[in-house]
Amino acid sequence: MPEGQNTTPKPLLHIPPSARKIHGEIVGILRGLLDADHPGCDNGEFRRSYERAMALYDDYQRESVAASGDSLACREGCWICCCHYPEDVYSFEAELIASHVKKLPAETRSRIEESCEAAVYRFERLKNILREKLSLDEYQSLLEGSDPDEILLNSYYRLRNRCPFLDQTDRCVIYRIRPLTCRAYINLGDPSVCPPEMINETDTVTYILDLDDEANELLDTLHFRYEKYPRDTALCSLVLKYLSADE
């Protein structure tokens, strides 16, 4: 097990009635998207509905955190934790993001594409290095009770590679349509513990606030309905594929 890795499970946040009501609205929107059976997700109606669902998710998050007695430190413009390699993005999220990037100025789009390509290269290189290391007897102890994928993602995070979707002022250019996996990763009041070197500290107050099983099943169904690149759920590689699809 990596030295200092935090294995203490965090208690679940209490979800108050007000947040559960919001969650019900989110589920209703997701069911509506499935029932509408849009031929593709890159259209105005689908995009507006999903943006509405994510705006409600932000409300759901705020209500849940406030009811717990904690405070939400995350806000637009804060990028301290934006060194992750998002590996669990829904297909339609990546397509909507790619559609947005296509409308950006050519220079901005080019920079994003180059940064995504660099991120994919760094991630795959790190994956190969860790695979080789972890196959050696001297590193087998690292795998005891640990997930190799988590080791990989945590190792990438600690390299401090900036997210390709941050602009020169460190603001997210896709903030309004950022993936759920980015939204769900939150800090409960103390941004000083967000830097990559703090990821394995036992007193870290970061938290992943997920939706419930019903909503996640609906999201999974939407994912597979609009999936064009099976077995790829990584943000950078998926967006690159969608961006190059029309070329």
C-alpha cells in the first residue's frame, strides 16, 4: 500500500428533504431525455435539458453540504484540484464538450487539442511505467489492499499536470458543461488540502457527492445509447475523438 495512503472511509453526507426533492427533478429530466429518444445528443434540446439537470445537481450539492454543517469551498475560478485525469466521463458529456470546443476561437481550440494530446501521452506513458514497476516482486506490497487504477490516477494527479480545459488565467472554459465527475469532487471548507501532494493525507476534507442509484442507472443508459467509442470514458481522449470525427 502506498505510504500515507488514506484508507479511512468518509461518512456519507446526510441528504436533507430539500435536496431529495431536487434529486427527484434531476431524475425526471434524465427520464425525459430517455423518453425523447433523440437521434443524437448534440442538439439544442438535449443540451439544454442536460445543462438544466447539472444546474440542479449544483443546487443538490449546495443543499446537502449546507445541511451537513460544512461549507462548500469549490467555486468557479478555483482550479487547485484540476490536475486529475478524468477517466469516468459519459459519452454524451464528451460529445457536448467537443461541440462547445468546436465553436471556440481557432487558437483556443488548437491549444486545447494540443493539451489533450499531451495529457493522453503522459497518462499512457505513466500507465506503462507503473505496469512494469508493479509487475516486479519488490513492488507487490503496493498492491495489497490497493486498486492499481487508483494508484495510477493518484500518481498522475501528483504530477500536477494542468487540465487542458483551463485557460491562461486558470479558468475552466467548459465550466458550465463540465462533466459530472468534476462537479462531484468537492472540498468541504478547506481548500488548503486540495493540492496534489495532500491527496493521501488522512485529514483531507475532499468528498465525492454522487447521485443515487436510480439517477446513475439513467445516466449509464444514456451513456450507452449515445456511445460512439466503446471502452473509452476518458475526457481528453474522448474529446479528441469527437473533435476529429468531422475532419
